[in-house]
Amino acid sequence: MPEFSDEAEVTRVAKRNSRVELLARRRSLPAATRAAAAGRVQAELVALVRRLRPHRMTAYVPVGAEPGGADLPEVLREALPADAELLLPVLLADLDLDWAAYTGPAALIAAGRGIREPTGARLGVTAVAEAELVVVPALAVDHHGRRLGRGGGSYDRALARVPEAALTVVPLHDGELVEALPVEPHDRRVRAVVTPADGVRTLDGGPGAAHGVAPHTSAGRTRGE
């Protein structure tokens, strides 16, 4: 049942204001900064994929100033084992996420909300439940793993289907891992972030060690190694 209390409205307003500020900050980043950040994020995620060697993982095609660069799916596919599968989301009319295998940049088409989607056979909304590594977009994440998305709720629904054993990780620009974010009951947490400066970081005592990723590290390597 929808929450109509004053407290809930305050939270929604706080989220909306945070989105406006974070999007403006991303858009203000110089092109060179974005490119350098994309390279670092890609390198960290590639190292993570090669360490975990998932049989199925999910990602997405970053657009605009989103960290990771538009070629992120291709970079991740090349890092996967030969028999592994990379799924990308397909946005449904009700804003839920279906999934299809990524087979290359030529098999992507422009879709709603400026995103690019795979053209392959749809595997159903529950396909994400078989992923061992799930790369999730967000505008910011806090140290408790709470993420701030675009407001459609698509990834909260998808994350509700992700098994506890899977590693969920959000690519961010530096400065987008924050102390705390406003949260609503339906918000789902993630387990790790990757930033250009700090690499992969598990959050709030998360189960990173179980996935071969040490807390507050760069691609699972403790600083100084």
C-alpha cells in the first residue's frame, strides 16, 4: 500500500532534490574527466570479473555522464569466460526489467529514456535470479549500501529477485559514495561500489570476502600490495 504520511513525502522530496543535484554534478564533469573515470571503472570491473569468473552476470549500457562508458558491456563480455553469459536489461511498459543476452554492439537498439537495449530473445524478469554478479546503475550509494536511482523503481524490483549469494556492484564517479541517503521501504541495498579513485569497495561489512573482494580495496587487492 502506498505511503502517504508526511514523513514519506519528506523522503520523496529529499530524493528528488538529491537526484537534481547529482545529475547536475555529473553533467558538469569535463569530457576528459569522464573518459578517465570510465577507463578506471572498466579496469576495476574487468579485474573483478576475471577474479570471480561468473557463469552469468548482468550489466547495462551507460548513457550520457553515467560512469563506465558506452562500451562497458563489450569490455565486460571480453573479460568473461568463453562459456559465460552477459545479460542486459530491457525496460518493460510497467518499468520492470526483462533481460536478454548481449552479443555485441551491433545487436543494440535505441529504446525509451535514452537507453540502449539488446535485440535478442527475452529471457524473462526472473533471469537475473541466476546471475552471480550484477552491475547496477545509480546516481549515488551510501555506506550502508542504499542506492539512489532515477526514481522509476526498475532496479529495486530486479534486485528483489537477486539471490543473496550474488554480488551487486554499482559504478560511481568519485564523490558519489556518500555518508547517508534518504530511504524508502521498497529500496534495495547493494553490496559494493566501484569508483575511479578507490576501486571496488564492499559496504557496511558486506560479504565481499566471500566473493574474493576485500573491503575498501582496488579490484580485491589491498592497497599497498
